[in-house]
Amino acid sequence: MSYIEILVLSFIQGLTEFLPVSSSGHLILIPKVLGWADQGVEMDVAVHLGTLLSVVLYFRHDIRDMLLHFLTYLGSGFKKDQFTDETRLSLVIIVATLPAVIVGFTLKKLGMDLVRNVPLIASTSIIFGALMYLADRNPQLLGLRQLTWKAGFIIGLAQAVALLPGTSRSGICMTAARSMKFDRITSARFAFLLSIPAILGAGILTTIDAIKEGHDIFNAAFGSAFALSFFFGVIAIHFMLTFLTRFGLGIFSLYRIILGIILLAIF
């Protein structure tokens, strides 16, 4: 794989992991159009770990506070006065992660890998793009402090649906949050925080599978893809949070629909 391919694929994955567009759609479209071979499992591992580092670094203060407050709460014997907003948020993230873990583990045990075919990815890109537009028309009434266990679990169920290729994990999480009238920044921040266990799990499983298959993943190409996807991931997170302070999700909905139409027309 050339360094141009590594640069382009890392750029696509780093951005589309956090922008509410279909990463699988782009990773199919670009190589097909440019005549490139499949990126392989080594690239999958590298970009997963790179984007994981980007979100962990960007939200390092939030993660530190959640961990400290959660451990303090546990150490106190679950005393009510130690149950802070940070403790609640950490527990909500755990609850919201469960649906994707259960569904993903069940599918893996049953050997039911969801097929990444173009018509499916194009259709889900269009359908969930339209749903995102409708959800974003809701008023922005609720913030992070109003994020309850129930709301978190519903967003977690949406994240489980993102196992369907072309859905966009961040996109469907923001859609679920906006449908419950959470403001755009809260929707994006929670989607990004919720991505940490999701990306970590995917990265671990992909790495294990790669090692079992005898792939030599830790090489120069891996290091380049890791560093680039980390860099582009940080840019994507910062861009998204800045963009949503002034604009809505409509432009991303339109882009998803156009992408889906292009995929159907070409393939």
C-alpha cells in the first residue's frame, strides 16, 4: 500500500468516525473510484487505534473527572453524597454501551457478520440521513445534566443499530439524542464519549483477529495510518463541536443522501 493510499484512507476514517456521515460508504467509494485494493485488516487496526487516541486525548479532562468521581463513589460504599454529575455520566455511558456489546457479541458468536454490500450501505446512508434531518428540527431544550439512564440507554440502542453498515455510529447517536430534544453540543459530546468503549472494543477484536490470521500489523504502514488517523480524528472532533455551536445537522443529512444516491448510481 502506497503512502498516498494510507494518507487518503486515514483522512477518510479519521474524519468520518466523528462526523455524522457513513465511514463505510466512503471507504467503499474512494478505493473503487481510484482503483485501489481493499485496505486490509492492518489498516483497520491502525485507524481504529488512532481515532481512539484522538477522542481520549480530546476529552482527557472529562475522562479523568468521570474516572475519579466513579472510583470515589465506589470507594465510599455508594454513599449518596458522593454521587456527582460526573459519577452519573460515567454510569450512563456504561449503561448506554451495553446494547452494542450484547448485539455485537451475539452476532459474532452466531457467525452473522453483516454484509458490507453497496446497496445496503447506500440505503442506510439515505434513510438515516433523512431521519437525522427530521430529528434535528426539534428544539434544543436539554443539556448534559438532563441525560438520564433511560435517555442514555435509548442512545445506546441506537448505537447498536450502527452495527448495520452505512448507518454511521456518531450520526445515529446524535439523531437519537436530538429526537429527545437534547441540544446539538450535548448530542455530539455524548456521542463522542460513548464512542470510546465502542472503538476500544472494535480495535481489540480486530487486533485479535489480525494476530490469529498471522498478519504482521505493527509495521511502518501501521504507524503512519495510526498517526494520521489520530491527527485527522482530533480535527474532526474539534470541527464538529465548533460547527454545531452555530449550525445544525442539515448539511450532513443532505450529504448522506447525495452519497447514497451516488453509490446506487455507480455500483
